Amino acid sequence: TYDFALKPHPTIPKPEGPLLVCVLDGYGENPIQDEYNAIFSSKTPTTDALKEVPGRWRTIKAHGKAVGLPSDDDMGNSEVGHNALGAGQLIDQGASLVDNALRTGSMFSGEGWQYITPSFANNTLHFIGLLSDGGVHSRTDQLFGCLRGAAARGAKRIRLHILTDGRDVPDGSSLKFIEELEGVLKELGEQGCDAKIASGGGRMGVTMDRYEADWNIVKKGWEAHVLGEAPHYFKDALTAVKTLRKEDSDKPVSDQWLDSFVIVGEDNNPVGTVQDGDAVVIFNFRADRVIEMSKALEYAEFDKFDRKRWPQTRFVGMMQYDGDLKLPARYLVPPPAISGTSGEFLAKNGLRTFVCSETQKFGHVTFFWNGNRSGYFDEELETYVEIPSDTVPFNEAPDMKAREICEAGKEALRSGKYDQVRINFANPDMVGHTGDLEATRHCCELVDQCVKELLEVVKEVKGRYLVTSDHGNADDMAQRDKKTKQAIVQEGKVVPLTSHTLAPVPLAIGGELPEGLQLRDDFPEGGLANVASTIFNLMGYEAPSHMEPSLIKQ
Ligand code: 3PG
Ligand code: CO
């Protein structure tokens, strides 16, 4: 329990206007500044100017242990980033918790595992999830640990339903992960466990939708994984992926966007549909992109698409994905316990918040920000506005909804109704993930213009601002030689980097601030978890004592 009453800050008065908290998703401050840094190589006068204000701009850590990930080789991501920003605390994240559960064996003695075990002897055990070592939503080594653990504990028949990545890892790497998986399945086979890949597809078009942007994506996954229906049937997954990538055609398809496929046996029947009595494990630890499939598997009442058949399964998630909905009811590893978040403090103190983003990032500034809770703390005090995202590849419409978000933010700032206006611009991340350098440059320019307009309104209403990001992405669009950092060129083309980067992110503050107020320059390890306390200070309050320290010089 916390003492929720916020104390006025001894030297920083409350601002006259609201505080704007602006997250530029995927906008890192990369030490490599060349043409493949889409921020550096585009015209971003507003964010450039922020850097020049002495004492009011710095970088903060956004990856690895600073955001609760297992190691400093782990790039940051929006889940852990927004958790840290909103909670102001260092939280051991899903990836670390699953690692621990596998290392100590608690995975296999927990309630979730006990729940699926009765299906091991006479039914099939299914695994559904993202097949890569990206460490953002899942990791292959964790999947392999679960597979070996299941076979050792008597699972006789295992079927895998795999989503290919190419977004948190290089495009084309899906083939390597499938080969590794086939190796493990062969090993299980030698121990008498019949284990096979049964279906799959690319993560952006199959199963892994988020925030209900497009339920058709989940429907495709349901049909392939559960019903054994897809536009393409193959005898093995490697052939499926090689064929669907269409590498030799004019229109090659990347791992992210592969169509759904089903693996069939010699008899041409699907090798692994989901049946009554089977167990199903979703092996992603990250929530956003598996909540919808979890609902389809778990809910008796379901109207998002016609399931045709709803098998009665023993279904568990790697974690519980939504703490408010208690979804799924059963899970293998207890999720990070996040409480005492900044949103709860604001609400308990009667402070009013306006939150806005477009669908693709809406849950980031609400659900993740609030510690993986899908509701409001106090509906009277919080206004959440979701602007529907387009459902096309984002390099084809790189403006996304930046203009609309900017307008909504300006209106909220001017309305006089709010103490905090929190918005997220999705573009640098979502367009960055496509690997399209030109489109990413374009959207960085647009977002920079939006920031300019917002800061003008902050000035007009005598407010303050804090501009930051959750992790890098647009700041590096090329895969690079590890030693020389030169962009890798293959067949005359630079190999695009679709994933996030390890770069720190900017933190800029301004507006009607007491003269002399400065950011700490004696705290290089400061990271995203230090932002919440900084926000409380900028709103005129002392930060709650359980939060990581503020970055304002006291
Ligand atoms: C995704 O889910 O799109 C990527 O894996 C990670 O992107 P995000 O962490 O920026 O959402
Ligand atoms: Co991203």
C-alpha cells in the first residue's frame, strides 16, 4: 500500500497550464549519425532545437537492465518502455521472469503447468507464438525449454503453430529459426514424442493483431491453427516459408507478412488441428499481440468472428496478459506485479489526464502505462481517446494518424480541463519497422512538425512539456557490420534494419519553468524509469517515494 497523497514540491510551483507528456515512439538518439539514421538525415528542426537548450535536454537509457530486461544486449521495446515510463519503477519483465521460471523449474511445478498436464498422455499439446529470438514478445530458447520440459514430463504429441518474425529480428531469419525448431522436434521424436509444426504465417497478417486494430488477422490465425484451414498447404514448414517468401519474384514477401499456411501429412490432412481435450499454450510473454487470440480461445461468448468450432481446451498463456480481465485465467508464469503507477497517483489526487494515440499505440499509453491494466483508475478524471489506425503496411501511409493526434492534443491543452496531456506518436516506430528509409524520414519530419505545433500551444497556455521516447528504431534503418558500423550492402542494396535499436532516447523539458531549473547531469545511468518522478516534479509535486529518482536537479 502507498501513501497516495502527493506533496507540493518545495521549489517547483504548479504550472498555470497543463503538462504535455509527448512520447515519440521509436525515436532514439543514436550515436551513429549518417544517412541511415532517419532522424539525423531528415529535417527535424524542432527536436534538433530542443537539444540546444542548456540543462533542458539529455538522453536516458531505454534498453537492457535499465528497463527490466534480462541483459544489456536486449533492445528496448514499447511494452517495457511504457511500463517503466508510467510506473516509475524498475520491474523485472516477462522475459526475465520466464527465464527464472525455466532455470529454477518453477515453470513445471506451477498451477498453469499442472492444468495442461492431463492432456499429455492421450491428447495433443499445442504451442502458438512468435518464433524468433527477438526477446520482445517471445524467445526460441524459452520455447525449446518448454518443449523439452513437456516431452520429459510425458507429452506424447506436440504441435507447433508458428508466427514468423522479421520485425524484431532481421528479415529472412525465420528460416534459421524453423531449422533450429525442427532440430529440437527431431530430438523429441527420438524420445518417443511425436512433435511437428502444424501451421503458421507472418506475424503482421496472422494471429498477432493488437488493440483490436483488425480482427481479421486473428481470424486467419484461428482458421490456420485451430481449424487447419489456410490459403496454402505444404508438407513442411521450411518449404512453406521458402515458397511464400517468393524471393525470386518481383514482389518478394518479408517474414512479417507471410500468408497463413497449414502443414498436411501424406494423406493431405492437416497434421495438427486443435481438438476437444487438447492443451494449448501461447508462448509469447508479451501481452498486446496475443490478447485477442487468448479471448478467442478462452471466451465462451465471442462475437469478433465466426469461430465455426470452439474446441474445449486446456488453455494457458505464458503469462496472464491482462490483469484487469484476468485473461487468460490460467498461465505458466505469474506476470510482473506492477502497482503504484503514476496514473493511479494522479487519479487518487484528483488530477485530470487526457491520453491520446492511434490504435497501434493506444494501449501503450494506457494499458502498458498503467501497469498492464486495461481500465481507468477513475473514469471521471481520465479521458482516453483512440484514433483508429489505418490497416495498411505503414510505409504506404507513413503519416499514419499523427495529424489527428496532434490536433486532439492541442485541443486538450487548450481546453483547460486537464493537468496532464499524454500522447504518443506511433510513426517513427511503426514505419521504422517496415525498413523503408524514405518513408521513415518522411514521418520523422511530420512528427517533428507536430511537436512544434504542440509546443506552441503549451506556450500559449503557459504549460510545460516533457518530450521523450520509449526506445530507438527510426534512428537506425540499416543492418551494420558489428565492428566497423558500416551499413551492410548485399546485391547493391543496403540491408534494412526493421527492429528497434539499443540507442538511448532523448528527454527534453521546457515551458514555464522556474529559472535555473535543470536536468541532472550527474546521473548518466538515468533511464525511462526515472521519467515518472520527473513528471511529478514538473507538475509541481514531489515524486512518490517508491519511484526511481527524478532527473531534475533538486
Ligand atoms: C511490435 O510488436 O510491433 C514489435 O515487436 C515491437 O514494437 P513495439 O515494442 O514498439 O510495440
Ligand atoms: Co516497435
